[in-house]
Amino acid sequence: MELKRPSISHDVVISCAGEDRRAAEALVRELELRSITYFYDMDQQERERLVGGALPESLTEMFSTKAAHCVAFLSERSLSKKWTRLEQEAALQRASQEVGYLVPVVLPDTKLPKDFSDIAYLNWPPENAQTVAELLRRRLEKLYWRRFPIDLRQAEGFESKPSWRDMAWLDSEGWLCGAIEEGGGGGDVGRGFLLHTVDGGESWSRVKSDAFLSGRGTFTWGPQGTRMYEWSDIGPINAISVYKRHLGQGKHRLEAWVAAATGIYSTDDEGRTWRRATPPPDHRERYAFYASMANIEAFAEIYAAGWQGIAHGSKAAGSWRLEVPTYFYNITSVVAQGGSENRSVWAVGRAGIDSRGHRGDQSHGAIYHLDLQRNGWVRMPLDGINFLPAQSLNDLALIGMETVIAVGDAGLVLRGDEGEGGQWKWAQLSTPSEESFQSIAYTHPHLWIVGTGGVVLGSPDLGKTWSKSLLKDDRGGFPSLGRVRFFGDVGWIIGAGVVFRAEKARPTAF
């Protein structure tokens, strides 16, 4: 996928006073050993690049936009000199918006100034050139999330800011779905949208609502429900998956599937027509309000989850079956790995009746597993896990066939590992946040979690250690982040009115 790259030209910029050059040059040697690119203005070549320009503007740009990280050697000399203070102020401005950008290194006999007091710093000694270079090397292996603007000028029908829900990519072709209006508590199910791009996200067009053959009608929620709903189009679209089906002789056909308020829909004609795969919402089992789906063997089978529960569809049988009916509490996510003979299928949501006797949407979280030997779903025993009242689980990721990581409200992360005899052991992992985690993704060897308050957690070791960052919207607030997805090496975060793309800090050479 051809995407815009950031304007950074160095891995690291180094700020120091001339009197402190021994420390800076020791760091430079260690950076060179690790093939880490840097800007250090004691280099004659770098000085020549700045000559002829407006030095204040050039330094401000260099230390605020042109590198992935800034190392500022702080001493009584650097804190009193005009140019190093200019560099420090530019770096501090960037650091106020990007956690982890600035690495202050405090030299001996230096009092830390107030404007650095909120930033984690290093003392030199005990730190030295090797330890600082290693810290930078580890940070440069991380991903950094940057705002990705969505141009809606060609996407008709957006009277207000949409709520993005999910995204899918195939090369430079992408799809983005969500809700314009959310129904609930009876009445209309709401309005959704699906956007399409063929140029890597430079421009987007909206799939017209009449492309979805949804029909119209009314239904009560649940077989004994009293709340009446009505639908006239697809409603909010909460998940999307795209598949390129090979037909032989170099030919292929694009298929796309969405999970929406009025069912599961698919297209095999480049998106011109979307047909519902599930029965309609007014079916006696109420196939509606889907939040997640997972497929087996290129959509030969589909598992779909939502307020209805967990449903299973088979293309070969041409039928759907509601395997775990819920109706009055939510199943938020379902994931699957493997094929028809050896599959691993899991889901999370609420318990229905929890360990405290609370019911429905007041029950705490639960993890469900498809037991192939019993040919049915089981609710996993979570002995030793202390849930808060009504603390839901919201998403999960499979790490092979033997490890499951589930995330939920109030900073909840559970890890399950399969032991001998197929017995699963569960543990609650410590995290640096109490926000409600909404989505998790695994891309070897990293876990990524997003949630409310703009929080993003990353772990390179399946939850033993975490890094934390906060993403802001265009008004400086911290939006709720609802989905994290990876397509190849490119990561995406979708949230309330915002989309972020992950980029490695290490820049492409100019």
C-alpha cells in the first residue's frame, strides 16, 4: 500500500552545549555502531546544511519535526545558552504532543529545570553512551501513531462527524465503516455508512445505501421482547472483512463482508450490490445488531456476535443457527483460527448470570470457547479473577492455538494458556491504565490495546511489560478508541471521529 510518510529525516537529534561535546560524541559513536541516523550540529556537514538559512527557524524545525527522538544533554551550560535553549524549547513543544519523543540526559552538577519536571529523564552517570544508545534502539523498534485525515468531500450524506468502527485494506484499496446515527432502546436502528478508496486514502467515496439489499420492516428485540425496532436500510456497520478469492488462470474476485445492525452482508461484484447472508431481523431468532464476525476457510463458515448472541453460518449448508442466544446482554467480539477440521473459536462479552448473581447487562465479563469435542460452546471458568461490578470483556486476540488475551473495562486484561490435558489457566495482567479497553491486536511479537481516553498500550512480550501513549483528536481531547487493526506491516486505530496510522519511527532515507 503506497502511503504518505512522515517528514522525519533522522532517527535522533542531539542537543548539547559545546562544553559537553565529549558526552555527545560518545553517544554518536554508539549510535553509528547501531546504524542509527542522527543530527548533531558539531558535525561540519550538518553545519554546512544550516548555513545560509534562518538559523532559529532551521533549528526549531529540526528539533520539533525532523527526527523520531531528541536527546537533550542538560547542563548549567546548555540551560543558559541561546541556541541550546531554542533547541530544548522546540523539543519540549513536540514532547507535549508525543510521549517518548524527548530523552533528557542530566549531566553532573545540574539542577533539573521546571519545564523538564514532567518528563522522565536519565542521569549521566550512572547512564552512559551505551545504555542511552540501547534505549534509543529499543524505542526505534516501536510503532508511532499519527493522525490520518479522512477527506469526506466526495462522500455524500454526512451531516455530522461520523463514528468510525472498522477498516480493511487490500494494497491501496481500502474500506472504512461506521455509524452516522445510533439507534437503541427501540425505534429506528440508526444509520450507517461504508466508504471506499482506491488511492491509499487520498480520497474516499461513499457506497450508496440502496446498494445494500436490506429490505425494511419491524421486529421486537428477543422472542419475548417488548421494545419495537424498525429498519429501512443496513443501519450502523460495525465490522468489515475483505477477501481476494483466486479463480485460477490468474483471475480473482474481490469479496467483502460486513457486520451491521440488520445482519451480515456480502458483495462479490466490486461493491455494487450487497446481499444479506443472515436471515432478516424479524426472523424468530432476531438476526440483528452484530458487532463482530470471524470466518473459517475463506468465509465457508462465519461466526457472528452481538446482542443476539453467537450465530453460525455455513455456506455449504446454506443455513444459519443461533448457537448462543443472549438478547439482553452483549457478546462483543468473536475470533477464529484454523480450518474446518481443526479450529479454535472464542468470544467475549458478558456472562448473563455472573458469579455475584447479577443478570443481563449488569453481569460482569465472560469468555466463551467452542468445544469441538462437545460440539458446543462453553463458558470458561475464570477462578481467581476478581471482576468489578458489571465489568465487561470487550475483545480478545488468539496467539496461536494455546494462548488467549482478553481485554475489558477499567484496565482489565486476562491471559489464558492451555496446559496439560487441555486445561486452561487464567491470570489477570497488570497494566499502566484504568481506562476501558475496547480492542486488541497481535502482530508478532507485539500486542496492541486501545481504549477510552485516547489510551494505547503496546507490549513486546505478551503482557509482561507495557508502553503507554495517549492519542489526541483535532481539538486536543482524548477520544475513545474502538478498534486497532493491522494489514501487513501497517497498523490502524479507529475511534470517535479519528483515524490513526502506525508508522515506524525510523525514517526512509531521503
